Amino acid sequence: EAKSIGAVNTVVNNDGVLYGYNTDPYGFESLLKVNDVKIKGGKFVILGSGGACKSVRYILKKRGAKSVVVATRDEEKGDRDGYITYKALSEYKADVLVNTTPVGMYPNIDACPVSDEIIGNFDTFVDIVYNPVYTKLLQSAVKLGKKAVGGLYMLVAQAMKSQEIWNNKVPDERLTKSVY
């Protein structure tokens, strides 16, 4: 997975040989499962084209999303297949919008990556930001009657996956259950 994604966030030193893993896909998929957000056949838009986007995009495609589009500020990327610019986002409708940008994260908690007009184009919002637990994006989504999912569970699930990799032992599942 780490090789496919192009990013590592967990390293194991096994007798002087370093092995890299990426626990973000596990954490993101766990977040969707516990919040009953279906991937297979769904249409997704990901905000941001950085490292977190790569993991989210990877798991969505692997699990059978009908379409995955990335909204980016980068005008050059916005012209490529599978990417759109933020300007084009107002004309795009999908099932789920996933925020992988840091917009709305502490200390800039009053920032929201999209307008209410754009929020109206989606049914479900997933913000992988975990501080604050309930971002301005999620608050706006709920006010408009949308489903809203915060990123704290993803953080805990990926941390547990790292512990499993480091210790070669599955952690107690009750740890993630205490998040909700």
C-alpha cells in the first residue's frame, strides 16, 4: 500500500532493515465503516491533492467507488483527468465530499474549505481533520441537513494499526469503540 500511495507514516526496523507502511487507508476505511458511509458505487470528491488525498483516493478506488475526483487549487493539476479546480467544484455534484486539507484545523477553526452553495451539492461530508472534532465544514453541513463525519476515529484507528505493525499484535478493539 505504501508503495502504491507513495507515502510512509509507520516504519519498522527489523534487524537493521527498515520497512515502511501507510496506516492512513486503514484509518480512513475504518472511519467510513463505523459511520456507515458506503464506498462501493459511490461518487466522491476529495478536497486537496496532498499526501492525505493519496491515501483516501487509494482506498476509495480499491473498494469500488464509482468515481473519485480531486478538487485542487493547482490550476495545472485541475486540467488533468480525475482532477478539477475549486472553481469547477460549484458545478459538480456527488454523494460524498472528503476534506483532506488542513482548512478548519486548529487554530484556524473558523475557516471552511467550501461555501454553503457547494455543500448543497453533496449528501455526506467527511472531514479528516480531528482538531476540532466538529469543524466549521461539518457544522455547516449539519445545518443544511447533511450527514457529517469527523476525523477523530480515523486518527485513533490508524494509530492502532501502527501499534499492530510495531508490536506484531492486534490492539484491544475497545480502544476505538471509546472514541464514539
